[in-house]
Amino acid sequence: MAKKPTRSRSGSTRRSAAPKSRSSRSSKARKQSRGALWRWRLFQLSIVGAAVLIAWMFYLNAVVRDRFEGQRFTVPARVYSEAQELYAGAPVSADQVESLLQALGYRQTGDLGQSGRYLRRGDTLSVHTRSFEFWDSPEPARRLELDFSQGSLANMVTPAGQSVLVARLDPLFIGQIYPGSGEDRLLLPLDEVPQSLIDGLIAVEDRRFYQHWGISPVGIARALWANITSGSIAQGGSTLTQQLVKNMFLTADQTLWRKGNEALMALLMEWHYSKEEILEAYINEIYIGQQGRRSINGFGLGAQFFFGSPLRSLNIHQQALLVGLIKGPSYYNPRRNPEQAMARRNVVLSVWREAGVITPGEYDRALASGLDVSEVPGDASYPAFMDLVRRQLDQGYRRQDLLAEGLTVFTTLDPLAQNHLETVLPAGLASLERSYNLADDTLEGAAVVTRPSTGDVLAITGGREPELAGFNRALDARRQVGSLMKPAVYLAALEAGYTLASPVSDAPVQVASADGDLWEPRNYDRESHGTPLLLDALSNSYNQATARLGMEVGLAEVFDVIDRLGVDERLPAVPAVMLGAVDLSPFHVAQMYQTIAGNGFYSPLNAIRAVVHPDNGVLQRFNLQVEQRFAPEQMYLIQEALHHVTLEGTARSLQWRLPQSWWLAGKTGTTDDNRDAWFAGYSSDRQAVVWVGRDGNEPTPLTGSTGALPIWADIMAGLKPNQERRGQPATVVKVPVNARGAQVSERCDGARVLPFLAGSEPPERRGCDADPQSSDDSGGGFWQRLFN
Amino acid sequence: MPPSGRHWARLLSLLVVLFWFSGCVSVPDQAPDDQRLSTWQRQEERTGQLPDSAPASRDDLVDSLQRSARERAAVGQWSQAEALVLRALRIEPQAADLYLQLAELKTRQGDTTGATAIARKGLTYVDAGSAIAIDLQRFVQPE
């Protein structure tokens, strides 16, 4: 370190030589000495400052490189619905497909030159679909002519008339999972960005982009001059690099400290990375819109969000609007402030014309164009379904895997079914309130729709306001299920050798529990019904008969059946469970009935089709899990019994609520004081469960038949399940029986043909009123036998 | 010999006549389509003959997906093959031959338990004794 000079030594030498001149010399020397001192101090400060600056630069350099070479962008996991399959014979109407196109942000227009557009003429839809990278294969964009007839897609051809076998619409974006910052974007490499957009961006935001090193003194001077002359901050002198730095690393504060850091980091960024890398980062980073908490970043997502089209297919005027949005995404929001957006777009277009980015002809055409913005952003919010997706992801993945950037989650959600459910449930509840003179908004409900063949969950509503992400009753409302549990009792009985024609006593019953309490179930109508057939006891939902039957079969056997049906909840070991004195959610019930609708095969209800990592490909894909839990014969019999419920039992109103040609099966459920009204049922490959009640568990005037069933019927009417019915197991025979369960002639009045496990059918009896236990000789004589 | 003025006059009058009558000629391609007809019928009307290809059916689609699945399976792309069969199953949920194909895929991947379960479920959609039931039965392992 340099030694500090002392004044005393030189001063004393000069004082002793000549006092006057000494004084002047000494003053001069003092001045020189002070100057040297200040210079020295300045030098020292400079050294310290430079050291600090270098250290700070090292820090900033690390920040820039760390971010730029690591996880450059925040890309949350994006969740999509199932894609709508289009093929000749698909059970979708023109109205349904059009509603889906609108939800996806397709625009109706006569010009179908761009993907994301359609035209409806009567029962014909002309569509220019979007391309999409599905988890199993890519789907190209294409022009299709769709002809509909009688509620289904009759024919699908190209504009040239060539038949098209199958096409998939792009899936609906339904949300993000675990977004870190709320930012959302679709990452695009630079070579997928139209050159006109790149040139236009540079022309508007940073003309000297390819000349400067991160900061542009010329640009700053120009902006300064513009600001001084206008008396306000009208222009920014920031380069694209500075804007990128600000967006990526800094805040929007207008402070010298932030500006200084911005400049330093811009220089560092330019030093390390090429102009192309910086441009690509900018195009993916730039903030251009907001949707609630979701921030729309980058031109790729911006194109999708505002125009419903991929970036590469945007027209000049649409590209100009995107570039224009950078200046003020909120102020120039084309959906909220179309006039300001139009004015800004036109300014951008004029800049492009002056800069030679577009020709005067292109300028004129672009200027004459409308904003061309889609009405909706092409996404939807289904909080109840997303709740299920999150829970299932949590079960199958570690949190850090889910936080991996850019995961794509393909789900089983059917947007048509979901939208239908969200319309039908609130409307059904409101209708019930009117019919029963209940105060408005006092009833609540929940519903689940599944596909029995695969266990896919197609739709869920967690309440009458499905758009609200509150209490998800479909998953979390544990309510007594009432008679929905009865099929388990009857299934246990069938496994134990009973038949659908077995007589069951409906006399009052008392069961003493282990703790000495007496359980005395009563029928809903407070009456006993003699000795109905097992089939009728189920379809009329007799409590006394069911309790007797369950006790005869054995509680353990019934609980075993409940377990095999897929109810994995811990149930109280009391006989009242047989009549549904157990709290389950609609989702649990759907899982239970899924096993019945699935022909006795358990398949876990599933909401996730595939999870795709941007680099590593498919992480997980749906794998059909089936596990046989019941013999096909017994399952066939219980299905027939549940079908009978919809023909002659507590759900017989379905015969007029839905087409009589439909094969339906289901069960009503009502709990004490009508606190809960349920219906669970299925038709072919669609199953639905509906619960109606009150959040506070107060009584209602509704039963399963009057409260939940009408809503279930409306759901099914919209789902239009294909009416297919599997074949009858070879070991099942069908024979006519009378009201007492005896096999009689089919010509007897009231004889019903019922299915039986071969060998278990009642023996043939003569006489239409024969008792199954009686011998033929006891009833009728020779003449009667002759005519039978 | 260069054309005379009379020749030019004839040519000109011929062109005038042609232009005059061209307005009377109907152009089928630009005639407004009857929107009550389907694209299929409209094309038939326009061309006066059946379109180039017959309309695709649901069965064609399922066949095509099954074919693609077999192609994938042939090169060992089991997951993709399975995904294609499942896609077909969502269209035809009770088609036993799809269960048969799934059982085959499971077996070839060494998952005999899975194949048995799938085959058993497929059996619930067919009549006993049918050819496909016999095929499915081959994948059912004794318990």
C-alpha cells in the first residue's frame, strides 16, 4: 500500500529558506498537496468502486447465465380435456360440435383459410381444424366438411369430397397445475415464428437491435429528446435486450438503480448470447395479456389466446396487434378496449410500412381488416374436475415431478358432457325449488358422469354453481346413501344361491346389534308388502325385505360384496349399512356402480389419460385396469334387476322421461326425513350419479325418484348413450314366472320372463297361480293340465 | 396473305356474339348449393355420379385403428398399440375383438394376469361357443 506523504516535512524545509516567498510557495505547495490528496482519494475510491462494480458484475453475470442456461421460463403444467373424436356415426349433433368449437375459440367466418375457423350452414359445418401434438400422435390442421343428421355426424369429407375416416379437434385447455408464478406460455423456437413478425417487432421496438451491444445510446438520446419535447415519458429508450432483462430479472420500478442494473445485464447478455437466442427468449417471455391470475406470456400463447390460431397462421394485421400489445397489454386489450387496440394496431402497421416490413398493398389490406379476435380465449374452467385431477396426480407423482416445467396433462374430461352437466344440474335444482315451493338456492347437488368400459371420469359438478372452486360435493360431501346400497345385499343373495324369483318376506324385522341396540327398519310407506319376489323387493326398494334378506345371507357376505364393488371406505360393522346408513360421496357411489355397469369388473375411476414431459415424452399413460370381482352370471342378474327398477320400480318414470327404446338400469336412494335424494344408474357406456340435498343436512320434500332422478334423466338425455346391450351369458336361461315365483306358461296373465342361472330356475308348474313350492298334483286337475 | 378489314370485322362480330351468349350459359360449379342437401348429396348432384370414395363408417374406423395397432405391435411399440386399441374401445365399448386384441398385447408384453382379466371381460360381451369366445378363452389362465 502507498505511504501517505506528510506536510510537516516539506513545510519546515521551505519555511527556513525565505519567509515571503516561502509563504507563497507554501500556499502553492499546499494546494498541490491537496490536489494530490484528492486525486489519491479519487483513485482510491475508483479502485474500490471498480472492485465493487466488478464484484457486482460477477454477480449479475451469474444471475444472467444461471437463468438463461438453466430453467429459462416458467411453464406450468397445462391440463387439457379429452379431444372430440369426429367420425361418421359419432353421436354428436351439429349444435354440440358448434358449441365445442366456440368453447375452443374457433371463429365463425366465411373465410376458412386459417385454422381455428368454421362456418355453419344448416346441418353442415365447415371447419378448419387446428393442429395439435397429442400424447399418442400428432393431429394435423385440416379442412373438413361435416354433415349431421338426426343428432349424429353422418358424413365427414374434405372440401374435395374425399371421405375422412377420423379427425380429432384440439382439446380444450382447462387449467394449470401448480403454477409457480401464474405465468403461462407456449414455448416456440425462433424458426417457428413468422419472419414478418420478427421484422415487425424489431421495427417497432428496437430498430438498431442488430447493431447495438445491449444498450443503444442513440435510442436513449432519441427517447430523451421525445420525452423532453412532449413533457412526459412518451418513449422508452430500452432495447429489446433491456426489455428482456427487465422482464426476466427485474421489476418495473422507474429507479436509477434498476436502470443501471438493466443496462449492465443487457451488456452481459449480449456478451454471452447471440442475437437469435435473445430474440427467441424475448418472443417467449414478453407479457401481452392477463386472464385472472394467469399471465399470458409470449407470442405463441398470445396467438392462441387472442385469435384461437397458432402463431404461424396469423395474418399481418393479427401479428401487428400482437406487437402492438407489448406497449400496454391492459390498455390495448382487444376484447375489452377494441377501439384503442385498433388504433394501436394501425400505428404498428404504419411503422411496418415505413420500415418496409410490409408493402403498401399489404398495409392497405391489413388496415381494412377487423381485429379478428376470438370471442373467448379458447379455454374453460372446471374447478371440480381439476380438483380430481390434482388429487389423482398427487397420488401418482411426487410433487417435484409435477413441478417440472412444461408438463402436459391430458385428461378424460368430455367438455360436451361437462357443459351439459353444468347446465342441467342448476336448472334441475331450480326447477325442484319451484315445484316444491322451496326458497331459492336452498338445494344443493352434485353429479359424476363416467364411462363404464374404461372407468374414465367424463364430467363432475361439485355444486349448483359449478364455476366456483369451493366445496366439491362430488368428492367431499359424505352423505348417507340410503337404498343405493341395496344392490350389494341382493348381489350377495344371488351369490348365495337366491334367484330373482325367490320369495322374500317383507314382514317387520328386528335385529339386535352387538351393543344391545335394536334395529327396526321400516318401509318408506310404513307398510309391509307380504312376500314379494326378490326382484320386486329390490325394484320397489323395500327396506324390511332387504334387511331380512341381508341377515339371512349374512352381514359378512354383504360387506364383502360392498368391498368388492369398490367401496374402500371403512364402514361401521352394523346391519344398518345394508340400507345405506353409511356416508359416501357421489364419487364413491360412482365407483361402486362402475363395477356393476362394467359387468362385474372393477376399474378404478380415472381422470388422467396421459402425462407428457416436454423433453422426456410420455411419463404416464392410461392403462386399462380390469379386475374381475363378480361372476358374469350373477352380475347379469343384478343388472336385469336394476333394469327392472327403471321399468316397474321406483325409477319407472324414466319410461316417459327418456325414450322407451333405451336400456336403462339404476337405483334410487332416499335417506331418513328425505335429507338426501340419490339416483345412480347407467345406460350402455355412460354412467351417472346424482345427489340432491342441503348442505346443512336439513330435511327436504324430495326422494330419489322425485329429486335426483329427473336430473339424472336430463343428463342422460343429453349424453345420448349408444344403445348397445351385451349378450346373455351362456349359463343364463330365461323362463316365465308368475307373481309367486313359479315357472308357468308364458300365456298366463302376469307371467314375466326372468333370467336365471341355468339349473336354478324354478321347476315348471301347472296352473297360472301355482306356488313354486307346491307339487303339480296339488293344483288343478286333468282339465287344467290339458289347457295349460 | 394478311387478313383484310372484312376478316377483322367478322372476327369482332363473332367475339361479340360469343360474349353475348356466354351470359346465358349455366356454370354448374358456381350454382348455389341447396343447403337442405348434405355435402354428400350436393356432390352427387354436382358431379352427377357417386363421390370418389364411399362414406367412412364407425366399423371402418375401428378396423383402421386395429390395423394401426397391429402395425405398431409388429415393431414392438406396445404402448402405442395399446393406446390405439383403447381409442377404438372408447368408440365401440362392447366390441369383443378389441378385448381380444388387448389380451394379445398384454400377453406379448408378458402380462398374463392382465391378459386373463381383459379376456374374461371380453367374454362377457360374446355368445358362448362363438369363434371369438374360443379365441378369448385361450388367454384365460386357470386360477
